[in-house]
Amino acid sequence: MNQQAINVAFAGNPNCGKTTLFNAYTGARLKVSNWPGVTVEKKEGAFRFHDKPYKLVDLPGLYSLTCYSTEEILSRQYLLGDEVDVVVDVADASNLERNLYLTLQLIELGKPVILALNMMDIVEERGMEIDMHRLPEMLGIPVVPVSARKRTGLEVLMHTVAHHQGKANSVPVEHHHDLVCQSVHRHDHHHEFAMVYSDEIEDKIDDIEERLLKKYPDIVNPRWHAIKMLEKDVDIMKKYPVYVGDIVDKNYEHEIINQKYDFIEEIIDEVVMNKASKEACTDKADELMTHPVWGMPIFFGIMAVVFLLTFVVGNWIAGGFEVVIGIVTDFIQKSMIGLHLSDGIISLVCDGIITGVGGILTFLPNIFILFLALAFLEDSGYMARVAYVMDGLMGKMGLSGRAFIPMLLGFGCTVPAIMSARTLEDTRDRLRTIMVTPFMSCSARLPIYVLFSKMFFGKYAMIAAFSMYVIGLLVAIGVALIYSKVVCRNEEKNCLLIELPEYKAPNARTIIIYVWEKVADYLTKAGTTILAGSVILWLIMNFGPKGMVTDISQSFAAGIGCLLVPILAPAGLGLWQMGVALISGIAAKEMVVSSCSVLFGMNINSNEGILAFQKTLEGMGFGIVNAYALMVFCLLYIPCMATIATIHKETESWKWTIGMVLLQLLIAWGIAVIVFQAGSIFIGG
């Protein structure tokens, strides 16, 4: 017999740990999709608790249910529907004052609400205390302390959900403030509702309720609708047209907000102890981290340390990978020879597949450390500070500091970075952010920098590679600046409104999941796209118009590359092999490295192979300036196919997508030409 699932909506402010708590229940049973008709993620999960089925929905992070953003509109529509049985309001207990505004709005919806006080472990670490008896009395809803990070309180929370289903405001409200004694209101609302407004507003709410019930007797929660009409909410007034002009003489939203915060302040004073001490640590750190002068140098210093670790520690670990890959390659080659397989099959496997895929796997330690560092910065609360620090610079580009977060995520992978631009409320900001984000150097380009900087820059390899990230950022800033001055010169700048969460120790489980997902994606790409690309590359290298060839210069690959030589030569990339490698990079940027390995017939899985590759290139006139121009070109030219598809999906415009691709190609070629020509004059080719 199929039981009806209990539908639970998880709501909360950004950075409150809501998704971590949601994942703790759903685990791998998670489905991510978009809300119908919009590009905002919708997460659903299912699990059983005491043999009862539960369906959980993780709503987008939001600060209020007033419809200012797409996320707020979608969340409110979902919560107002009949589908929701219980709302779990996840609040950051260490920053309760900020979170309670949404809590009061959720309570007013009239749905069963449970307040899950997350991060209680952080509250204890900071020496704070929360009165868990008084808080539910003042709010009129159950309050459950939990820690998503330590996975404590999870069973109690779901037990409360099971028993609170269909019971809105089941906890008796007990107000002890002076307003109860002073109120002369005709109804004793202080014993009915958690949030009670001034007598003037309460009288208006009652009058509007009467008119709503008279015209719409089946309306659910008329009090909430009356409050929205006092705020002149366009959607509600359109959905329930009723004359209230004699009651709503102005927009009361400002007064309603202020009175909510007055009540929140009263709650905090009564239930939170030792609050001042916990704020001092974050404020003291932010004096330096968000300093108008030192904030930006500190950010670049942190990123420099990240890439120092990526190269020094990553290269040390990569040495072990090289040995293992070399042993595996020799074993497979000897086994195939022992089986008397044809030279063509042996060449395909050893020179095509193993050389191509193995060359990429060598750089896995570097990728792992980069993602580990980015996950640490994100989970500690520092990423939001970066957006705040960069707001001044981004403002000159015609963008909000919030747009820097997708750009920063682009250091990991461009696809989720572009998707994260959905959080920008202004469509113009969103498009401009999507336009500049691909100039950020994603992790797929890192193997290119590692290989060519190691070959040609010696002890300055880390500096050469790090400069790619700086160049990408500067080009993005330049493009956005030119666009804002030429196309958007008359537009008003959007102000930055962003939460600066409390600093906290990163959660090991969250970091492990994040890094594993990124590494798994990298390995999947090596096992699919790069594997297929290596096979195709081997085929066009070993076959030509006349069939299979022994001279690679007679192959299809050489023919394609030779067509590109005149175009790429001014940028110092006039080798046909480089042209073919760059084309393969459109499928996946890592393919540039594996393609070079295959095209030049070099095994770059060892230091000896890399040294031999360097000598081969130098013998063909490819020196340090050519290498730097190649790195710059790979940084800026056409993004991978997955990114192109994401750009089209997010912009819903082939015109915009093709325009971006052509723009990047033109900028990449132009800057690479400048780098090579200038470098040849001052340094020599």
C-alpha cells in the first residue's frame, strides 16, 4: 500500500546551511532541475523516516517573501500552494537577528512552520547561549536546535515535522512586552499571533480581512493577504481585487518592516546571551579583509598562495603519478606485443589513448589542490568578502560586486560559473557577467600552463602560470569596461546588497563532497571526451586522402593544420600541430595537452618525456615567447563546447552566443599577436 508522502519545504537565507542540512537527509537521492520556464535550480529529494515517505524541496536561498527577485517569486508561489505540508525554516543560529525576518514572514503565511536553528555548534564555540524555552513561546512555533555540519539533531527535527503536520502555530504565544499592556485593540491578537503590529495597522488589517472574507469566503489565511494589501503587493491585489482605497491610504510596507525588526530586536534581547562577544571576532577580521585599501591586495595574495600550493605540492604528488602511469603504459605495451596484436592497434592504444588520456591524468594532483583551496575559501565565508572588496572595481565596469562571484567560480569551471549568474537580479548585469566570465582561467586550462611553464620557464614556472589568471581577470575587466562605456554609458549602476556571513571553520564533509564532484567530473571527462578525442586525433593523424599513412605530413591532421598556419603564425603558433591541438581544445581545453603529446609523438608522462618534448619544439623554432603566446591564446580563445552550450541555454540567444565566441577568438588572437611580436623584440623568439 502506497503511503502519501509528507511534503517538506526547506527555506532559509543564503549561507544558513540549508542545503547542507537538506543533503544530510537526501544524500545521493537528490534530483536537480529547473523551475518550469525559468533558469533557477530546484532541488528535490526523497527518504523514509520511521517507515513514512517524505519529499523534501530545497527552495532557493532568500531573505524575504516580498517579490523582488526571481527566487523570491518562485519560493512564495510554491509556499502558497497546496503542495506544502510543513515548512522547515533553516536559520543560522549564530546570526539569528538577520534570519528571523524571514521566519516572521513564513509564520504569517499560515502554514505549519518549524524553526531549525542550524550551526548550534558554532553558537557554543563562541560562548553564546539561546533560550530554547523562551524562543518558541515568542514565535508560537516549534524550535529545534541542529547542526548540519556535525549531523546532530536531524532525527529530532524530522520527528517534529511528522508531529507538526497540519498544525500551524501550535505552540501557545506568550508575549511579555509592554505593548500588551498598552494595547487598546478591539481584539486580543497578542495571544493569537507572534507578530502583532501597532493598533493603527491591526485595525486596517481587520477591516481588509472583513472585506476579503465577504467577497472571497474561501480565501485561505485572509490576515496574510490583508498585510500584503497594506504593502500594496501588486500580485495579491491583482489576484483578489477588492476596494480598500479608503483603508490603504498609502503604502505601509516601510512601517510593517520596521515593526517586524522592532519585534526581532525584542526577541534577541530576551533569548540570546553573550551576543556581543561573538560579533567582535568577525568584525575584527573584516577590518582587514574588507579594508578599502588592503582588501584587494590580500585577495590577490591569498590567490597567489593557492597557486603556489597548486604547483609546488601538486607537482610533488604528480611525480608519483608519472611513475605509476609509466609502469602501466609499459605493461600494456608489452602485453599487446606478447599477444601479437597488429602495429596499428598497438599504436592506437599506446600512442593515441594512453598518451592522450595519461597526459591529462598526470595533472590530476594540481587540479585536486586547486579545487580543495577554492572549496576551503568558499565554505569559510571569505568568498562573499571578495565580492564586497571588488565592488568598487566592478562598479567602474558597470557591474555589481556580486558579479565577481561567478567570475571567481570561473577559476574552477566556466559552466557552473555562468549558471551562477542566474542569481543576479538585473538581466543586463546577467548578460554582461556571462560575457566576461569565460575569460577567467578555468581548471581545464591548468594542464596547459603546467606543461609549457615547466618546459620553458624553469624556476619561474609558477609566476608564468599565475600571470594567466591575472591576465584573464584584466581582460575581463577591460572588456566589461569598454562595453559599459560604449553600450551602457547612460545606465544607472546597481547597488550591491550582499550578506557577509560569519567566518567559520570549513566543514570537512562539505569540502570532500565539493572536491570529489569536481575531480569526478575531471576523470569523467578524461574517460569520455578526451578518450574519444584522442581516438579521433589518432585517426586523422594516421589516415589521409590516400588511406593509412606512415608520414604524418600526408595525413588529414596536417592538411587541417596547414590551413591555420598563416593565421596563427603572427601569434608565434605557426606549427600545423599547434593548429590541430587548438581545434581539439574546443571539445575540452585539456585536449590541447593530450593532442600535443599525440601530434608530436611525445610521451609527456615523465620528466624525461617533457624534456624531450621541449627539445623537439626548440628544434622547430618554438621558444619561450611562443610558449607564453600559446598560453595566452589558450586562456582567451573559444571556450569548450559545454560552456558554449551553457551560454546558449542561459541567454536563450544564438546571436549572443556566436557573438561571444567570435569576440573571444578575436581578442585571443589579437593579444597573442601583441605578446609574441613584443616579446620577440625585447626577448627574442
